[in-house]
Amino acid sequence: MDINESLQWSPGCDLPFSQLSQEPSNYQMTQQYTPDSSALYNYTAQRLPYRSSYNMTYSPTTTESSCPRTYTGLDLVGSAGNMNESYPPSAYLLEPQKPQDMLDISSHLTPGSMCNFEDDFEGHCPAMMKSEDSNYGHSRFDSDISMPNSISTPEPQVTSVDTCKSEPSHEDANVDKEQPYAQLIYRALMEQEGHTMVLRDIYNWFKRNTDKATDKETKGWQNSIRHNLSMNGAFEKVDQPVGDAMTREEAKKGFMWRLTDSAIREGVKSTTRYRSKLPNKRGCRSQNPAPQRQASGAKGGQAARKAARLRRSERLRDTRSVPMHKGDTYPPRPGPAYTPFDNFSPSDLAMGYPASPYYCHSEMDFGSPVKQEALPSPFGQNLDILSGQPYPDSPQDLCPDMRYLLPYSPEEPMFYGSGSESGSEPMTPLSSQDYCAMDTSMPQDPACHPEAGEIY
DNA sequence: CTATGTAAACAAC
DNA sequence: GTTGTTTACATAG
């Protein structure tokens, strides 16, 4: 598809990330001849199970760089067959860099700028490739490749836990402690066959593999898990299969959570990216009433917000005028309080799909200078973030209103988010539900963001 | 400003 | 009561 093509990773871009991707030989060389190279190699190897695709992505260049460790041991095309060179390696690792993780490679990168940048489009920052891997990677490697965790049942019984725990050193606890929920959940899911778990099992996994559940200081860990599952696009809900290993009761309890393809390939991204960065700018959600629980969540959010606002106003009154929050510029909303379906437009109804926040909304779309275009931009890959697969035949299929956006000038920046003007919006890789927006490279921001409608 | 954790409201089940 | 969604706020870096 054209879009797809246009989204191809452009080697020519002079963006920080592209530099990296284009100069693998540089750092590769460094790796080769530095004393740490072996360490790095192991380190890298350990990551393989996580991101064979990552390696694949680099293959074209790495091989020609005559790097001894060409990753040839792997099928560079294998699991990530749907990836192409245009898709920059991008595993966003949540763990903060740590001294011990900063292998020589790091010195050749500009962790700060590059990582930040790549964050924007899910680029991959090798320097960030740290992790628990030092003590966790092993197990992962073994389980994923040589000893598939297939043994571990979807039901995280002691077995799966044990296998995981056995290998990792004592440091594991600390590691877990340092890892954000999103990363931990990611780990939990990665260990499962099918990368799928039910909430309850995730809880159990946490109990057994982390100290979040036991640490007295960690409160609301379950809530946090749920929050991360809901908010992080790396996780998606899937219906529970009926029968099989699943009991009736289990099947009844909610969905199963699964890692998205892109998450499996590239790792999990910061949950933050999926949050609205414009706390006080409301909008999107209201614009796109969500079905069922989404709707309920939205309602809850609204209510919560109201309450919060109330509290805030009272607080402000007490403390006298405190400068408004940046986002508090929004004018009072006229009319009745929002309800999930308030903003249903006739067209939405006609279309027969719920105006979920995850669907591009015509109004919303129009509300901002959204360009759905296909620019050869490093960001382009974002469009494909979810599956790394070709776009649907037509974005309009997912988001009928998209067609209206096509006319927009392609000259406009694709993203308005981080790294760009607004910088405040989540440049995020939308969750699978955001597919539409994503695919069409809609800037998630004000544009496709909930807030847009309400504010503007 | 970003990332993260957490509280909490609320709806659906 | 559990699950899921969302918003808000606090804090650390």
C-alpha cells in the first residue's frame, strides 16, 4: 500500500535515531574490539528472545559491517517476518539506565537525546537495553529459545514461577523493585505461552516474582497493574477462550491480557505515553464515547474529574488564587455533563460503530490540523506500531472519517507530539484500540486526542 | 517535562 | 467483590 510505503523508514532522515540505525557499524565495531564486547554479546544474545526482530532489523547493516556476531544464529526474518527494514528497531525499555548497564555501546550513543527522541517514535535505544537481563535475561533466553516456557502453563503455577525464579539471582528482587509495572507485566506475559494471561494470574505472577505484592510500601499494586494494563498499549484484551485450560469461572472473569505483536517485538513502552499529557484539557474521551466498560471508565473519569475539580476549586479558594494549571485554560463546558454517548454523532451511529475513544472521530479529526499522510518520516513507523504489519487495506475501513483527512497537506508534520511543537501530547503508540488513529498517523494529540473536541 | 506509582470514581459483570 | 477505564495527583529524575 502506498501509505505503507511512504511510511517506510527513511534511511535518509537525519534524525538522531536514524543516525543510530544507520551507523550500526560504528557501534558494532566498537563492540567488536572492546573488551566488553563479549559481555555485550551475551547481553545482546540474552535479549534475543525478546527481540529477535530487533536483530533482524539491523541485519542488513550489521552484516555488512562485518561484525563477527552477525546474529546469524538467528533467523533474522523469522518471527518478525512482517517487519521490514523500514521498521526501525524499537524496543522501549522502561528500565532506567544504570551504570552497570551502560556498556561501551552506550558511549557511542547519546542516551539523552536519542532515547528521548526515539521514544517519540518507538525507536529503539540500545543504550537503554539494560535490564534485568543481567540476571533475568538468561532465563528468558533459555525459556524462549532452548527451553520454551511452554512448560509453564497459562496458569502461572508454581512451576512457571519457579522456572523464572530459579535462574535469576537474588538480585531479582531488587530488579523487580526497580522495574515499573509495565515492564513487569511485560515480563509476566512474555513468560506465558501466547503471551496471554488473565488478570488474576498476573496478580499471582507478581506475588511470586516481585515484591510489589508483598512490600508493605507498595500499596494498590493491583490497581496499578490494572491501570497499566488498561493504559499501556502494549497490552491488549482478548476474549478468553472457552474451555481448555480455562475453567468456567476463570473464563467468566474478564478478559485475558495479551502482549501486542509490537510489544513482543519491541518491548513495552512507557505507560505514560498512553496517558493524556494534557491533564486539564479534556476532550477526546468525551468526543468518543466508549462502549461498555470504556464508557464506564470514561464516566468514572468524568465524575472523578468533577470531584477533583471541586476539591481543587475549594482548595484554591482557601489558598486564594493559585495560578491555573496550564491546562486549565479550557472554558467551562456548557451544556449537560458528558455522558458516554453525548457526542455520538449521527454519522457515528450510522456507521454502526461505537464512538470509542479509540476510534477516530470525525469531529475530532476535523478539529485539528491533522494530517494523515504518508510522509517518509522516521515517525512513520509509528503508524505501524501495532502489528508491524501492513495497514489495513484502507484506513477508512477502520476509521471511515479518515477519508476526510486525506486532503490535508502532507507537508505538515506528522506528529505534534513529543519532539515536536506541542510536545505535550502522547506521541504514542496507541494501543491496539487506537489502531485507527495510529494507522493513519494521526497525531494523537490534541488532534486525535480526546481533549480536542471539548476545548476547541 | 517525563515516567511512574497510586488513589479514587465509576460502570459492568 | 472483581475487572476495567479513566482522571488526578504526587514524586523523582
